[in-house]
Amino acid sequence: MRAPRGFELAGVTAGIKESGRSDLGLIYSPHPLAWALMSTTNLVKAPCVSRNRARFATGTPVRAVVVNSGNANCANGERGIWDNEDLAGAAAAALALDRVQDVLTASTGVIGVPLPVDKLKGAMPKAARDLGGDTSAFSQAILTTDSVAKEAAATLNSGARVVGVAKGSGMIHPNMATLLAFVMTDARVSQEQLRDMWPRVVNKTLNQVSVDGDTSTNDMAIVLSSQQVVADPEELEAALVEVCGKLARKVARDGEGATKLITVRIAGARNEEEARAAAKTVAGSMLVKAAVHGADPNWGRILAAIGRSGAVCDLANVRVHVQGVELYAGAPVPFDAAHVSQLLRREDVLLEADLAAGVAVAEAWGCDLTAEYVKINADYTT
């Protein structure tokens, strides 16, 4: 996919992964980039998260992002902190940047294994030489257990573009940004405007994904602007929501071992916050995920998840639909269980509920729970 104006990307093999797949990615701009960050709420966090937060607090632009996959560089003590700084320094040197502070870092992979930073430093000059206007090599370099790369794009009326690249397949739960996501735009937007809109965008999209109920130590979602094209801020925010929504669905569909994408659509909530809470609680329910995998139209699990979500609902008037078929309307509704079960065998599953408490709506996305998920994670480090 073509990157927006003012961005160059690369992805190369540094030798971290035993598979030999690429594992070092670079995003670079010759222009100072306005940017915003959302990062994990997990108290156990990697040095890349802490360092980027410190950079974010300064409010100054950046020029590059360096990402490694195959190693999370988390819980490695002082060594991990210095290895992360060394990674940023190597990127700054290869890109001929005056300040290491101009580089953001991100890592993903196994926790508690020292980062082979010398391998990354050795591959950095090649990454800098390979920089170009296509996103594909970068999108491959950031993957871990993902089965496919994840990219999405949108174009504004002004011609400005928004392009997003993400990775995520497991250890994903809505408690920040749930994955690594890098969204680039050439739309002209102030740093203040970008930082104001980014949490709203993430909360509607990337924060509404749940694969397995686990929030990673390395999660972050970064948006970057090269400021090349005049654009309407409201239109830009809508485009960011569109792109991040596409990425969120791609992540959910590619959940570890998944065979089905689950979309949960909540209506009739008191407010948007409660609508989002209800939607992502249903999407994250292990019992709902297992029922969907087995094509079991067990609407009681959906209703129970809504009830523990914290969202107010009027049980006498709540309505639940599975694949467009009403199963509950204040009381159980007679339905053809075999027919609904057949509908649940499709790759795309829609679960809907009206809480009858207001007018707010929201969506969340997840996937079915399979035996393959257990196998992947049982053998993850062995």
C-alpha cells in the first residue's frame, strides 16, 4: 500500500526470529511529525512504552519510529531500558538524525528474553537504505503470531490520506489500544487537535477488540502527521475512525486460532460509554466465544455478559438478536434452534442487543475460541 506524502518505510530481517522472517521495521519522515499516543494500561510495561510516554509528555515532534518483532524486551531490568535506548540511538544514527529523542520505539514478542540489540543494530543501516513509499515490507516486519499483515487506508476530500498498519493476534483485550498500530496521515493538523481526537478514535475502534481477555505489556497506538495537505479536522477524525475500525476488524478476524469474526452491536444504551462497555464485554466473553465456535445459539450467555458489563439495561424490554434472528424480547422468543445454529456456522457472526435504556450505540469485535488457540499459546515459547 502507498504511504501518505512525507513518509518512508522499510522492513528487514535482523535475525531475531528463528523462522527467518523479517523483524525490524522503520517509519521515517524528512519532516517533523505531529503525533499522538495511546499505550497500555498494564502496570507491567516494556521500556518502549515508558520511553514513548516520556517523549509524549514533552509535546515535541518526532521524525521516526523503529519497531522490532520477536522480542518484547519487557521485564528485563536495567538492561532492557538501556537496550531500548540503544535501539533508538541506532535508528537515529542510521537515519542521520541529530537527536535520539526524534525516534520512538516499539517492541513485540516474548516477555523476559534479553533483546538481541546487536543484531538489530547490525541490520539498521540496511533498513535505512531500503526506505521507500510502500508499507508492505514494514507491515510484514512487525508481525508475530499473526497469519496476515493488516493495513487500511482512507482518502479525504482534500486529497489527504490516512494509512494504518497494525499487528495483533493474541494477548489482545480492550484496555488501551490492544495491539501495535501505526497510523500515518499527510493531513495538516495541529499537535493539539491530533492529541485531542486520538483517544476518541482509539476508544471507538482499537479499544473495542478482544481476542482472549489479556492486555499486553507492549500495547501502543501511534498516529503521525507529516502536515502536507490542508484538511478539515472533523473529516480527518472520521477518516481515522474508518481506518482504525478496519484495522480493529482485521485484528479480530486474525485472532489466534480463530475461524470466525464476531461483531457485537449494542443499541439503546444510556450513553456511549455504557454502549461500548456492553459491546466489548460480550465480545470478550469466553463463554460467548465458545458458543459461537460451536454454533450454539445460547442467548443467555450474551444477556449475562451484558448484565455484568456495568451498562444499565431494562430487562423487561431488552432484545437480543443472533445473526438477525430475535431470540429474546423481555422474555425468551420461540425460534428454530437448528436454523440459527446453521447461521452461526458462517465466518461472520453478528450479535445484537437493544438495552432499552437510551439511544446510544456502539460496536465491538472479537473471534471464536478454538482448540487451536490453546495449542498456539501452550507451545508459544517451547
